[in-house]
Amino acid sequence: MKTFLNLLGASVILWFVAGNAAGQGGQQLRYQPKAGELIYRKVQKMTQTQNIMNKDLKQEMSNTEVSVWSVGEADKQGNLEIRSATKLLVAKMNLEPVGDYSFDSRKDDNEKGSALGAALTPLYERMSTANLVYTISPQGKVLKIDGFKEVIGDAKDNPIAAQFAGGGSEEMAKLALGELVAQFSDKPVNPGGRWEVPFALNFDKFGAAKGKKTYTYEGEGKVGAHKTAKLSLNTEMAFDIDIDMGGAKVTGKMSITDSSGTIHFDPKRGVLVSLKYEYKISGNLNVSAGGMDIPVASEQVQQVTVELLDKLPK
């Protein structure tokens, strides 16, 4: 079972804005309109170990994305429309027993001859030039993602590509984006203030997930020359998996067993400066194929970093 959170290959970056609450103690955190462009680099790494019939198989993946965000004016409800354009996409993976694969959007000869190449190169080619539109509420709820299904195209019909595209599900895309968008407290917060955001989602052809995110406002921080406001994040999630891969059916339960995250944003400029997030996912799956039931024990570690860039890298 490949990672179910490494599904949104197009740019998925944060836009944080913090404003001081007038006449109230603490700081009120809200997404607010701010015209202009921001350049972000996101690096996501995954290592996974699966035990199948007493044999350990290891998978490693890394994705690097550079995207430009253009933020428009908020609507009457304060919801933001953010247009994201992917400028660079580099992917590398080693998936036992399938093999190695790499993609670099700066090249025009990415391989298509292998099983992985035939499935993933067409998908990554579309992702590397993706233009998506995110609608996010003032408190950080992901309301809509436009353009995702068009980018995914017919990838959902390929069993391999479908795992990297969330089955073409917009709900899965929202979950992936939600990993990188904080949902703020209803009230102003002081250092040490905590709030929880529960969630429950159903995914077409993948299963269902439920859990909660716990945020803590740590107070002032610093990244380089930036004075920041600092948040920490812990996520709890249980995922019921039900995937039909065409010839094989995967069922089971996975859950986040450990997580930690740190978010820095510049309250004066109203932008994200950096994000670091790591979590471990463990569980037991069953693969039904060819009249056999094969148990699979899986453990996966995800690492995500996001940083604000001054200019596009060469």
C-alpha cells in the first residue's frame, strides 16, 4: 500500500495570516486577502516497510515541488481564492519489488518504458504544469479545489497511478492540502493556548478517515531574519482502507501512531516562513488476489518541509 497522503502532486502550500484582535487579549489568527505572488518550495519524503509473508519490502520516495501562489481578493464571506501554478516537480522513488523511478519536469525525456514509467510519467507531466484554484475559509477550512480532476485525467484508471492520485478523489486532495493548512481557533489565543479540529471524511474507492488535529500557539519564534509566530501541531487519524485495484482488493486499517509539526509565519507580512511536519503511520492490511488472502504489516514515516523563497530556483 503506497502512501495515501502523498497524493496531491501539484503544489500544496500554506498561506498564513495573523492579525491582532482589536480590543481583545491574545492574537486572532485568520486567513485574510493579500494581493501578490509568493514562491514556495515543498519537499516531501516517505519511507515505508511492509512485511509480506515474512519478507520485508522497503519503499522510499521523495518529491520536490516549487510553486507560485497568486492570491486574489476575498469574497463577501472572507473566503480566499488562491491560484497555484507548479513551476518545478522532481520525484525519485525506489519501490521494492517494482523497481526505481525518477521524474524531472526540466527534462523532456522522462522514461515511459517501465511499468512505473508508463503509469506515472503521464501523470507527473500534467502535475508539473498544473494550475489549481484553492478556496479556503478565513479560519483555514479547505472548501474547494478546482482543476484537480482535470490534472488527474485518466490516471485513476491505472492501478499504479491511481495510488499516487488519490483515485482522482477531490476529498483525498482536500485531505492532502489540509495537512498543510492550519485551521485556526475561534477566539484569540495566548502562548500555550490549544484548540482541536475534528474531521471525518469518506473517499471514493479508498475508504474513510476520521481523527483530529490539535494546535498549540507557542508564542514568538524566529527563522533566519524573520520574527515569527509559532504553532505546533499534533494529528490523530484512523484510516479504514478499501481499495479495488482491478484484480486485487486491499482492505485494512492504518493509523497515525506518532506526529509532530512546527509552523512559523510572519504576522507582520502575513505569510508562511517555514513548516516542518513528521508523522508515522502503522497498520495491518489484507490483499485478496488470485483466490488468496495475503496479510501485510505496514509502517510508514512521512516528512514534509515548506519554505518561502525569494525567487524561483534555476
